[in-house]
Amino acid sequence: MEALRCLVVDDEPLAVEVLVGYVQRTPGLVLAASGTDPIAAFRTLEAGAVDVVFTDIRMPELSGLQLIKLAQGKCRFVISSAHAEHAIDGFELDVVDYLLKPVRYERFLLAVDKLRARSSVAPEPNTPDHFFLKSGHEVVRIDHTDVTHISAMRDYVAVHTRNKGRILSLEHLRDLEQRLPADRYCRIHRSHMVALHAIVRVERDHVVLAGTHLPISEGYAKRFRAVLGR
């Protein structure tokens, strides 16, 4: 079996150092890249030179779960986190293993065994073409291709669609963002998330949709441009 090319990303330098050391001392693993910047890690993944990613969950600009959603189908993932409460979210995204910090080398080796037991071919993503949203007393099915953008409105979220108009829900924007596929949507502002297919063009500080201009805030600009490959 060919050596597995590994990428390590964590916003804590010491955590990166520990996992890099484990990778380098383990036969059958090679270090492809490492660092504390999840945006840079995503760009490395886009280049296609990685078989497995060891990632933290809570990182600025791009969380580990968001990184996994963006890269599903490209490689395998192992989560390394101090927070056990995210384990279910991770396994729902088909991560190979969930390591709790501080990670012991013996536990790291168990994760490596699981990696080797998996097929060397990355799985095809199986993303539904729709999602469901509770609106008033109804649960509405919404096709991803019908959505243009999603906005926060005080206690509501408004899903703007081409064919069904504006659909209101009491769900918070941050919770809906976690439910939606990251290869279809991207947060561009604390109050706005855009459907990538609906973008007409991107200007310096705003996104142009058909008949709508949405602002891009500084806090989300770097991640948004990384998703666009710019």
C-alpha cells in the first residue's frame, strides 16, 4: 500500500507539532503539509495532494466541520478536538475517527489502522438536492437550485427562492449554515449567506445576484474568496 499523504491543521501550534511528530514517526504516513490556517489547508486540499486530513474543530474563519463539508469526496478526515460534543457531527460527515486531546500516540495509531482499513478510493459525496425547513406550522421542502440567498431577520431567517418567494423560519442562520452543504452555500456576512450557483458576479465588497446586491463583510471575505478559488 502506498504511503498516505497527511495534512495537519489546528489553530494551536503545539497541537500541530504533536500530530506532525506522530505522522513523521509512523510508517506508511508522509507529511504533505501542516499549519494553523484552515484557509491555507483548504487550498492545499484543492490542489489534490492529500489523502488524509487531521483537523481541529474550533478554528477561526473556517471550522473543521466546514472544512470537511467543503472537501467531502476529496480525502479522508480524522478530527482532533478537546470538545467531545462535536463527535456526532463529525461521524455524520463520515470522518474516520475522532481523537480527544491530548492525543496519545497509541490512540493515534488506532486511527491510522482505521484509515488503512478504509478503501483507498475516496467515497463519492451523497448530498441531497434539497433540504427541509419549518415555516410556521408547515415543513417546507426547498430545492438547493431554487435558493438565491439566505438572510437573518431578527429572530427569523429568510430563505429567498426563485419559485417560492421568501420563506421565513425561526431557525437561526448559524444553525442553518451548519445543516447546508458547504459546496453550495457560503456565509459572506453575519446576516447573509449566498447560494454559490446564484452569483452573477463578485465585486470588491459585495456580491451581485439577479436583482440583488449583498455586502461582503471583512470577517467573512477571506474564506469566501478561498471558496471561490480567488
